[in-house]
Amino acid sequence: METSGALGLQSYPRLGLEGVGRRPGGFVRFSRGFKDEKGVEKLVFRRPSSIGRQVQLRFNGLDVSCSYKNSAVESESVKVCVDEALILKRKSEEVAPSLSGRCIYLVGMMGSGKTTVGKILSEVLGYSFFDSDKLVEQAVGATSVAQIFKEHSEDFFRENESEVLRELSSMHQLVVATGGGVVIRPINWRHMKKGITVWLDVPLEALARRIAAVGTASRPLLHHESGDAYTKALLQLNKLYQERGEYYTNADTTVSLQDIADEQASADVSALTPTAIAIEALIKIKNFLTTDESNGRS
């Protein structure tokens, strides 16, 4: 088997993998010892709508970072972060036994927070985290999805994406953040349904604001539209949602950011912390597992 394409990533014992390489023709091949991203980036909790100073603490094994604008709100900001960390830890302890090592796949539109929420879930569950887009990039020797689209094609990317999911589906104790278009291929659902699929449902207007804030250069399906960043992002997101919306509903459970915001009496879903979203994901996963077990499909 070809070995010249191996990336030489460091080993990670839990996965029992040792690197990612290429198959002849560019398709992915997994060899043994893959390093997960959890070992690279430290998990922190932030209030995304706040700016100013930050206070950091480690609580029950979790690194907590809270932003605040002035000393008058510092205490309350820390309290919110610690309260959320406590709830998150408790919910993870309730869910973990029922998971029995099953993988969690996060699906949703681009910019929906799958990577951020996925890293939090992997940390509290003791799972490993992977971003399927990053795995495809590494496997084919590209620096971005946009490069793959430009130098090869979207179909080439989708074939490699399916192969990545096939390999991941044979493993356990993973949280996987998938690409926005992963849902359109039935074969991908067959792979992901070996675990638990969670749809992060975010209002398109909120997604457009997020994407406009960071630019569309890394979004190959948005980058060539004309107009201001927000307008072109919203128009293209609407088109993509028309194509993909019904597929997202195939997920085992849905986390609606609008529902969370309504429960918190917040007018803006962007004010929600990633921790609050992760907590809701654990609640929904637990509800799904409880129903699944009651129907005899444990």
C-alpha cells in the first residue's frame, strides 16, 4: 500500500491509529496512530458577545475563561461560567454511561458552531475530537477545502469526505464535526447512523452575520458571490438550505439555538455561550437514548 502520502501525525493511544495518508488517485487511507485535535487546542469557555478583560480558572478539570467589560460585571460573568461548567459536567455524567462508547456526529450548516461545541462535548465526555473537513484536507495534502474545490472538484471532495466517515464510523468514543454538505449523500448517513447524529439548527440570519464577520474566503460555496459580505452570505445560505434542509431533519436529535434563546429570554442567538449549546446537546442526546432504549434499540 502506498506510504508516501502519510502525514506523520503523532500517535494517540485511544484511537489506535497512526496517521492519515492517501490512496492511489487521492482517496484517503487511514494507517495507525492519528493525533486528535483535543491535544492541540485547550478547551475554554467564553461569553462570545463580551469584550474586554478575561478571567481564567480551572474548575473540576475544565479550563474556564470568562470575558467581562468592567469590574462591576466580573463576578457575575465568572458565576455564569462556573454555573454552566457545573451543569455541563453533571449532564455529561448522566449521558456517558448510556452512550456505551458510541460516536457523536454534529451536522449543520456552515458556521453553526459544530467545531466549537464538538470540542466541548469531547472534553467533558472523555472522547476524542475530529473535524471531518480537516481530515480530508490532510488526507489529500491540501491546506483548505477551498483549495480542494479549486484544484479538483466538489465531487472529489465529497468522495473523500465519505471515505473519512467510513473510517471514523468503525471507531468509538469520538465527537466528529462534519462539513455542512455531508448530509446530502445517503452513504454518509449510513456511516453516521452507527453513532448518534445531532443537528445544530441556527437561524440563517445569525449564520450570515458570523460568516460575514470572518469573511468568505474559506467558504468555497460562498466566495464567488458578489455584494456585501452579509447579503451574499445570506442569499447563498438560503439557497443551500433549500437543498439541504430536509436532510438535516434525518438527524437523531436537533439542538435549536432559537429555542434555547427563547428559553433564556434572549433576543439574539449569538449571545448564547458554546457551553449552553453543549448542555442542550447533552440533554437532547440523553432524551434520544432514553427513547431508543425504551423501544428496544439500545
